[in-house]
Amino acid sequence: MGKTNIMLVPEISLTPQMVNRFISRFGEEKIAVLHSKLSLGERFDAWNRIKNGQVNIVIGARSAIFAPIKNIGLIIIDEEHDTSYKSEATPRYNAKEIASFLAKENNCPLVLGSATPDMGTYYKALRGKIELLKLTKRANKSSLPKIEVVDLREELANGNHSMLSKKLQEEIKKNIEKKEQTILFLNRRGYSTFIMCRDCGYTVKCKNCNITMTYHLKQNKLKCHYCGYEERPVTICPECKSSNIRYFGTGTQKVEEEVKKLFPEVTTIRMDVDTVTKKNSHEEILNKFRAEDIDVLIGTQMVVKGHHFPKVTLVGVIAADGSLNIEDFRANERTFQILTQVAGRAGRENLEGRVIIQTYNPDSLAIEQAKTQNYDNFFQTEINIRKQLKYPPFCDIIVISVNGEKEQDVIMQAKKMHQYIKQRIIKEKIGLLLYSPMPAPIDKIKNKYRWRMIIKCLYNEQINMLLHDALQFNQTKKDIKQYIEINPSNMM
């Protein structure tokens, strides 16, 4: 029809695989790629080709939704449940909302694809607001992998202090013998997640953020994953002068070291933010894993989505509890999604797949349902809980954040804003739930104190005007920033 199509993917690391599939069908000259890892020159060239109507397909991460396309014929958002489609930094936008607007403006279809849809999207589909299409067979007609859950409490009771359970060790050994590949998933980079003094309980925290620092073995440094601050590891406790300093927690570096210790002959490769710093390093790592028949790929969420490795038959989830214990009403949903997605990397061709999920909470809803990979069952249980507790999609959550360098100023501004909204609610009888201002779960990042208040409501024009007036009325000092987010993807 001579129209142009947009294809959005959540991670830059997925772009090369997607581009290769599209090039094999449509040819290189018809495709433009847009993402933040391109050089300025490459981005300029791609932008101009799109603007001049020289391409029919634009592939990229969330910002590709702003490509200068004149006649959009189709928008596809792959892995639509992924939180990376929402920008948490300025400019704050949700690529899915913009895609929906563009689809209406251009009278063209918008396709949202996912094996584990966002609960709000699926709820709309079940209510007939958007059309529901189901794919009931796996790619290449392969069968679903067998999933086994290992209770780490029993492993400890049986004297196994390794981060790899006996079952996972056995399965890795089988894979090495059969010359098949393994993926080990842990959503924490680094070597140890925190350093603590065993005498007084002191933990090393970032001086700019109220968060523990992570130890990175290779550089022998402590790093803050929020602001990037680095320092040398402490050997003497600054509080009680004890030398009884211990390293706790597990990161991808530690997992790699453990695998090499248990299986000296094994070849490993790691994929996390620390190993993909250079341009095209995502592609190089994935190609190396595929082409050189490396035995084990160890990675964070980068290895979870969309990758197709025919020889991967085993996936090990080192700690499934990481996303269960976050301060977010979506903790169950996120855990179910990430476990189902990572399980989907195993047995994608004619070889049978196995998945080992290690956890301290084998009875949790997300882990029980991920075991059977039954999205509908999970959805029905979780949606009932959300309805009772008045969480999205049954209401909207608005978070008003106040950030600044002087804590007292931040608290005063948050209370002032709260007082203004409270008075307006009483005076105009506005139907919403307003909670008192509190410090954010991570109350200091990059030397800025963070307070917030939460509103539960059905978002409409009246509430939009209330928030607009609140911002206008409560003007802040230069060093204080106020943000309003509707249904944020990150509650931290």
C-alpha cells in the first residue's frame, strides 16, 4: 500500500535479531533503525532517510515512535508489557500512549504483542475495548519447557551453601556432556550486593544516594548503580574499627565465578550493564554465544526477552525472589512475566527444554503460576486481588514527587502541596483518595532527598485541572523539583 510501518522493541539488544529477520524478508534498503546507541551521524542519516520517505519500516526502541513518518500504515509494539516503553526521565512519556494516539490520527492498526501481557492491556481486551488475538502454538511447534521449582530453604538445611542448587548443578553437567547450551538468569549485576560489618551491622552506602553499594570484583570497586559513584572497598569498619567485614548477596560476576569453580572446563560469557558498555557489544556477546558454542550465558534481564538460541535447552533462575520483594503492587505480575519470559528461552527448536527456578518462596502465586506458564489462571487470581485493593486497572495511581538538596525544604514543599490538594478536595467534593506525604522507598538519589504523596482516583479532566492548579499555586524554589506521574511504571 506504499505506507510506512513502525516496529518497537523494548531493548536495544533485541534490535539486531529483529533487524536481521526483517532484512531477510524485505531487504536492507527499505529499513531504518533508530536507537540511542547509534552515533549522531548514523542517527542523522536514518532520520533523514525516514523524513524523505526512503524507507517503509522503522525499527527501534521507544524513542523511534517520534520518527518523522508522514503516512503510517501500521504500528507494532513487541513485548508490550515491558516497562521500558515508559520514559521516567524528562521528557516523560509512554510510547504505548503515543502509539495509540498516532494510530487513531492515521486510522491505522496498532498491534500489541506479548506472551505475558500487561494486566491493564489484557483487561481492556477481555472487556472488548481492544481486539484479542491468541497464538496458541509455540514458534516452530516446539513444546513448552518442563519447569521445576527448587526450595532454597531445603538446600540450606541439607548443607548446600552454593548459589547453585544440587538439581541445577546436575542439569548444567548434563548439558555440558550433551554439548547443549545453558542460560543462567540473575537480575543483579556485580559480585556482591552489599558489604557489612559483622560486629556492628554497618553497611557501606553511597554518599550521594541512600542505597547500599555493590562490589565489583574485576575492578575491585564498590559502585552505586543509581548515580555511578565509585570507591575502594573498605577493610576496616568506619563505625567500630573492626576488620570483620563480610561480602553478602550475589551478582552475575559471582555466579560466573561459581560456575567456573564447579565446572573448570566450561566456557562462559556474561551479559549485563557492565559488559555491554561499548557500541554493538550486545550484538557481539549474543553472536559469540551463538557462533562459538559457549556453554553458559549468565545475564540480567537483558537475556530474558525475545532471543532465539536453538541450542539452549536449560535455563536456571538463580533467585526468583528478587522481583517479589519490591515495594510495588505489580511485584507478582513482574515476577510472573520475567519467569515466563526467561523460561521461553529454553527448548525453542526440536530439543526439549528444562527450567530450574530457585526460590525461598515456592508457594507464592507468581512462582506457582509460572511453573505451569498459565497466564489466564494467573490473571484471574491477580485481577481479583487488584479489584479488592483498588489498584489499576480499577483506578489510577498518581504519584506526586518532590525532590531537592535540602531535606527540610523538600518536606515543607510536600506538606504545602498536600494541604492545598486536601482543601480543594473538601471544598469541591472531589472523589479521590489522598495519602499523606512520605519519604520515597529510596529516599535519596544523587544527593537529592525524595518525598512523595500518592493519589488513588479515576483520572479525569477535573483531576487534571486540580493537579495543574496545584503546580501553579505551589511554585517551588529553584533547587526543588516537582513531578506528577500517572500510573508510573516504577513505584520506587
